[in-house]
Amino acid sequence: MYAPRPVDLTWSRFLFLLMVPIMVMTSMSSRAAAGEPDPPADRPYVLECYYKAKWGKADEFLRLFKKNHLPVLKTLEKEGRLLKITAVKPRYHGTEDGRWDYRVTLVFKSVAAAIDTEHEEAIKKRLFPDQETFKNEERIRFEILDAHWDVLTLDVDLDN
């Protein structure tokens, strides 16, 4: 019988941190090639996080998200590093290949605020002193997922 491999949160976080600067640099070089100025370093940084849970597991995913991840995000928001947190789910289901269960949009104060993992780890340790339980529940939260992807977005000026 196939047993899913547990997600190594440290490894997935490393890959995320590796990809963010690459995506930012790619975005900046694409903007430069199009003759657009580079965005200021203190410009808000918008990240859309899509979560696709295994069938019948979306409620369990959301329960664990609210219990373990949302308090970290709320702390970042209180500190002013995160400007806004929103979440939506589709009203109706679509095709399986395009299906997602939740989209969480995070508006960070800046790129630096978004990628400060040391600060985020300190928050997790402060909020969740029982790190063994916390890490186990986070592992379960990611095992519930069939897919997870993040999309960096930029505003488009439709008036010009």
C-alpha cells in the first residue's frame, strides 16, 4: 500500500524562499524589458496561496489552518508586517484539474517582511510552546493537500 511521504516543512519553506527572489528578479527583469520602472522596495507585496485538499478533507484543512497558521499571520498583521489577510472559497465546484478549495491572499508590507523566516519561526515558537504537537499538526495539514501553489501578483493600471 502506498503511504504518502510526509512533507518536510523546512525543505518546503527552503524551496519557497529560494523561489521568491527568483520570481521577484524575473518579474523585475520582465518589467525592465517592457520599459516599466522597478517597484519601490517598500511597496506592498501580494501573495495568493491556493490550497487544493483531498476530497472530503477541506474542512479538516481549514480547521488546522485556523488553529496553527492563522495565529502566526495575525501576529504578523498586529506587528504591521502583514497589511491584510483574506480568504475565499469557490461558490461552486469546477473541473478537477482546475479545482481549488481555498485561496488565501496575503498583503505584506514589503518583500522583506514576506521572506523574514527567522522572525516567523520565533513567532511559532512563542505561540506554540508544544512544538512537537504543532509540527505534527502542520505535517497533517500539508498531507491533506493534493496541491498547493502560490502566485505573486502585481496591480495592473487599467487607466493608462
